[in-house]
Amino acid sequence: MFAVNGSTFLNNSLSGVPRVFPRSTQRVAAPSVVVAAVSSNGRPGDRNVSVLMENTSKEVVESATSSSSPSVIDKDAKSTVGGGVQDVYGEDSATEDMHITPWTVTVASGYQLLRDPHYNKGLAFTEKERDAHFLRGLLPPGIVSQEIQVKKMMHNMRQYQVPLQRYMAMMDLQERNERLFYKLLIENVEELLPVVYTPTVGEACQKYGSIFRQPQGLFISLKEKGRILEVLKNWPEKKIQVIVVTDGERILGLGDLGCQGMGIPVGKLSLYSALGGIRPSACLPVTIDVGTNNETLLEDEFYIGLRRRRATGQEYSELLHEFMSAVKQNYGEKVLIQFEDFANHNAFDLLAKYGTSHLVFNDDIEGTASVVLAGLIAALKLVGGTLAEHRFLFLGAGEAGTGIAELIALEISKQTGAPLEETRKKIWLVDSKGLIVSSRMESLQHFKRPWAHEHEPINNLADSVKSIKPTVLIGSSGAGRTFTKEIVESMSSFNEKPIILALSNPTSQSECTAEEAYKWSEGRCIFASGSPFTPTEYNGKVYPSGQANNAYIFPGFGLGLIISGAIRVHNDMLLVASEALAEQVSQENLENGLIYPPFSNIRKISAQIAARVAEKAYNLGLATRLPQPKNLVRYAESCMYSPYYRTYR
């Protein structure tokens, strides 16, 4: 067998780049075969190198049995995809009419090929491919196109009445036929997004121990302390662009699910590939298992994680630091590390600690903030005025609430030139103890203190609404049904078109339903939620329910960082991502009361966001992929993973 050995990329060092947020190759010997090293389009000298075999797979095997002198192919390949990750085999840069070689460690063939999700095509293998790759007799004689496979899978998917069954069916497909999984998801994103992610993924995490079949990511526990670099090297893919990592302490609005939080990184990275076009092989889901304080899980015989109380303090920070250092050492400075569903006290600290030394992004703090800001910018076209002319009240002062509030304040500051300290005064937050005011300053956590304004203490949301009289009410509390009839009616009494965003996930934790919001506001509110709701009818009019889903932002945002080779995230990138998303909302969407575009256009939306983020990275001097492409939108689209089947030699 033989392999292509890619080049090693140098990691440029840059530290001390602040955010605006306050944050307290190995060579493998092969049998002699006749090969030619050429580019993916058949011309020598291009940036991507693939191997064009002049033998069929059968001739390779024959050569392997007759040859005694091993040879090594060692080409210096460069990438067309940013971030220092190579398309070594030319697979992603090849056009769809070009033939590729189905490489694993050897040329995949026979039963092995059918069990490899990266290359398996099921009944779509052609007659020629079945002959060349020893598939005769291993498949029924019928040949089915990928389009028919998609149609069949969607038919089967719709037979399931239980959402978790659909989730498991999708995961089975991903483990069996990767390209079919992504084609199915891309072409049916509005129907399948709630299946592979929220709200169904929440139930999947709760029952992960019972439904676990085979690993889909890396589990790094306290048992691996001192050996994390070794563990990372156990992952079969060596060229990683995006890592999504969780410690499982705050999974959606469901609390501490420990090791079973793995469903979140797996789901997020599926969306990175489907919606943002990041190659699946360049994605790595990671769960850091430091134990759990969930007594139900500790007593569950099917629980798959460490059976101990959650580590804290120095023991926790040392493990996380070893992980961050090992990632940088193994994958380089340009790998994106996305923190997901960490508890508040750790989320802010990790972002502050590693924001100046690693390419890190917290979707709960920053992704949520960016998508909500985009919705508010779009909503201004319906309610009028500027952001600076509105008053904002939040229920929830954790990662999401304070992250959204800070980005709104930054955008107002950008638009008006006013100091950030002044723009924050337009934003009020309510936590479990009531309105955050200056008299509570000493008892507040550090991330809440910027939002402690002068006001008399108020201990509940309803009275806070009546006193502050906000034009925008945003829920990020994780507490279901907290936007009561009294509160929505109060919002409607002093606003012609109150903006109500019930963002908590999953659906059971939403602050109110779409039906409640439209009914209690007499159809006048502008509503969006974190989890999907079906359209609502009120007084003979149907109101579609918009979804403020982070999936609008993070796939395109990550793609923009990768294609520019960015080495740090800056808050200006979040602002331009919000503006780019808001620009995709059409007049027709607005007339229907929607402040977000349909998900059916999400790949084009992601390309637009990626281009704006990449452009900002170049402007800030944080991009390393030079020279800058002339047309960043077209370049982003060209770098996107395609799920269509390829023809095998």
C-alpha cells in the first residue's frame, strides 16, 4: 500500500490580539505500481496533488503480490482551503465529472469499501466500479442514483413518529454513507435540522448512554491527564480545521449531562459541514469528561462517563489547559476551537484565558449574540428607528444574555460613536434575583456587573417590564413559560409592534410559544424563538414562526475564519456576520413577519457571511492566507464540501 504525504505548514505566532468583549506525516511504504503525481484536474504543478493510478484496483493487488521493492510517494502539497488544512487527495477540488481514487490506508475495495462511510455509495456503484472494486455479489444487481436514494431515505424518515427514532436513523446513515447523509440534510434542511440538532438532540443527549453504538468523536477524561496529545493522535483524521468541545455541564437548557453531552459537538459539526461546507474529515467532536453532578446519571447503569463528582478548580483548569496546548501542538494555530455548553463560570473564563492565544469561539456567548443582533437589525425595518432608540430587557444574565447584550451595545457604539459604557445603559437584565441594579454590585458575578444600572430594586420580570417599558424583550433564561400572558400584554400596551424573542432551548424550555405570543399580543408582536414552532393562526391570519437559530451564523463564521487562515477571533467579525445575515432577509420575509431568511438558502447565506468575516480578518491583519482572493464570496463557495458521489477508477 502507499500514501500521499502532505506538507507541513508553519504556524505563525501572534499573541496579545484583544477582543472587545471584557473577558475577566508519516511515510508509508508501498508495493511498486505505476503512478503519476498530478493535480486533481490532471495538470502537473497545480496546488493540490492527487494520485492518478494507471492500474485498476485489481492491478494494484496483482502488483502488490509480485513486487518486492517498496516505494514511497512524498509530494509537497499545498491547500486551496484556508487554515493550513490540505485536500491531499484532490477529492474536494476535483470537479464532479473527474474520477477520484477511494483512498483509505490502502485502495478501498470489496467488503471494506462498503463499510467505509467516506466512500460507500450503496446501490449507486456503477457496473464498472463493481468490477474494479470487487463488489460483484456483495450488492444486489440493481443500480440506484443518489437522487433516488435521497427520495427513499426521506420516505423512510417520515414513517417514524418519534423524533428520537429519526435522530437515530440519521446517525446510522452518517455512520454508513457520509455523502448521502449530507446530501439528505442539505436538500431537506428545514425538515431535518430539528432532527439532527435542537430540539431532538437534547433528548438524544439525555438518553445517549442507551443509544450509544460507536464513537463519533473523542472522549477525553481525567484518566487521560498527561496523555491528551497521545489521545488526539488516536483520531484517524490528521488534518483538522474545526473542533467543537464541551464538558457537558450545561447542555442546552437541560443542565449537567456529563459525558452524554457528546451529542452536541457531533450535531454542531454536522451543521458545519452541511451548512458551512467544512469537510467532514476536517471536523473533530470532543467531550471533556470531568465527571458529573447529576445524581440520576451517576446511578444509571447505562451511563457511559466517569462515575464521580465533577472536578473543579485546579484539577479542572489543568486538564483544560493541557487539552488546549495539545490541540495547538497537534493541529497548529489555525484550528478553530468552538466551546459549547460550558457552565457560565467556566465559559467566560475559558474565552478570556485563551482568546489571545488560540483561535477560539463560544457559540453560546458569541454565536447567539450575532444571530440575535441580525434579527434585531432586520426587525428595525418593521418597527422603525435605530438600535439606539430602543430599550432592551433580558430575562437571563448568563452566557447568552450577557453575550447578546454586549454585542448590541457594541453595534450601537459603532453606529453612534458613543462610548460602550453609555450604550450599555440602554440594556437591562433580569436574573433569578430580579432586575440587575447597582445596589447589587457587590454580590454580582463579574460578567453581570457591566449591566448594573441605577434603579430601584425589582424582584420579578413582570414589574421590571412595567417599569423599564422595553421595546424588545429577550428570553435566554432556560426557564420555560416565563413570558406570561401578563408580561406579553404589558409589552403590547406600550408598543405597537413589540419584539419578543424566546430563545431558550429545547422547545420545552422556551419562555413562551409562538401561539401564546401572537394570541396575547393580538397578532401584533414580532416573534422569533430558539427552537422551531409550527405556524400559528390568529383571527384568520397565519403567522409563520421565525427561528433565531445559531446555525445561521456559526457555519459561515467558521468558514470565513478558515478560508482567510485567521489566527484570532475579533468582535468586529461578529458584527459584520450579523450585518451580512440581516441583509439576506427579503422584503417578502418581512411582510410575513419573519426577521430571518429561510433555511433553504443557508449555503448561500453562509458563503456571504464567510466572505464578510474573511474580509474583516484581512482588514484587521489577522488573516494568514495571502494574497487575499479577489472575490471572497466565490472563493468561499468554491471551498465548500460537496456531498455528491464521485466516480471511482
